[in-house]
Amino acid sequence: MTTMQALQEAFRALRARTDFVPRVALTLGSGLGGFAECIRVADAVAYDEIPHMPRSGVEGHAGRFLFGELAGVPIVCMQGRVHYYEGYTTAQAVTGVRLMGMLGAKDYIVTNAAGGIAYPQIGTLMRITDQICMVPSPLIGPNDASLGVRFPDMTRAYDAELGQIADDVAREQGLDLKKGVYIQFGGPNFETPAEIRMARALGADAVGMSTAIETIAARHMGMRVLGISCITNPAAGIGQGTLSHVDVQHAADLAGARLQALIAGVVERIGKERTC
């Protein structure tokens, strides 16, 4: 079975469960799943109920789609993402993003927990302005024109209009929203200090194990993308001590309220944008 055949079968199964048509798609990263409480949920579908949908096996990732409204805007949310390091191909790891696009989402908001390079202070929120992908592209293999073109342009991977909306909302909320470049490594091990020095030399401001491939998949399908990193730890060699996933989750929980308010404000503004 080809990747596209598996995707179509997964989509049919998901559509059989719900006729919900989202305006905005959202992926919640490590420790950020609590944002789902902000959504007026109409339906939920666990990943293991969808054929060919990879399962999330990482602590802090619930592993289900939520359908509902946020600030009056129809939204589909991935409460927990699937990672390349779990043994899936990058094409499999972006199945959820593609399904949300096939359901009708036009805008994609992706969040993650990240190590800080330029911004090592724990709890910092950074709007992603560009990215560096250090893992294979999810577009490798035969291209299906129903998803997108063979060679999608990534000059503007992160949408300027959505970025401006996020900046405006952050300013109104008194939030110091940083801006920077995100780099995705493969994981699951944290990076070495030497790899972080390399990342800094390449121009990266934050580092993680997700997001870049999801953005590629979303842009391939023509979705606008807004990316927000929650800095949960200084990257290796920048801070003191060792790194652990437990600490990442704890730090993400502490920043959760500010991130929730920011995303809710952005989604509300998107809703107004489309009704003007």
C-alpha cells in the first residue's frame, strides 16, 4: 500500500466518524496538551481508531484528535503528536497534519517544547520565523498532485500575516514574544553541546525534535503556518546540569497559561479576519 492509499483510507475512516469541517488546525507539543481545556469540544477520535494513523507513545502526548470551537472558530486539534524518532518515517509522522488539511483546515498552528539557544530562559515563547530541517523530508517518494506540487516553495514557510497577528495579540497581552529560527534534529536523545554549537552557527535560535517536517507537510498542502516554541530548557552546553523529558514537561506546564492565551487570541483574530 502506498503512502497516499494509506492516507486516503485513514481519511475515509475519520470522515465516517465526523462531518466536522475545521477552519484552523492545531498541534500541541510536549506538556502543552492542557490547552485542549480551552476548546469547546464537540467530538474526539483517538489515533488508534484510525487505520494507518501512527500512535503517539511519548509521555505527555494524549494521542487523539479533538473537534470543536475556540473563540467561535471551528478547530481540529492534535492532542499529542507523532515523532520521527518513534520509528516512523517522516511521511508517516505527518499523517495527522495531512488529515487535518484534508478535513478542510486552511491555517495550521504548531507548538512545541524546545531547547533555547538564543533565548535560554525557561518559559520564553518564540514565534518561529524560519526553520532548518535536519531529518529527511516527509515529501520523499511519489508525489500526489491532490496534496500539492512536486517541488513546493519554502521561502515563506511561516506565514507573515499569521505572524503579524501573533505579534499584535502578544503586544496587547503584554507578552514578550521572541522571534527566531527553529531547527529540528532527529532525537530521541537530546543534542550534544557540539551539535548545539553547530546549530547556532547555522543560525538556529531554538532546537527540538518535531515541527519542521509538519510545517513542510502543511505548506505542501497550501496551509498557512504559525509556529510557536515554548523554551523549556537551555540547549545542551548553554545551561548548567543535564536535560530530562520530565523537566521539559514541567516547564511547558508553567508556560501553558500564557501560550493558551496567545493561541486563543490568534484564533479569535483569524475568525474575525475571515468574516471581514
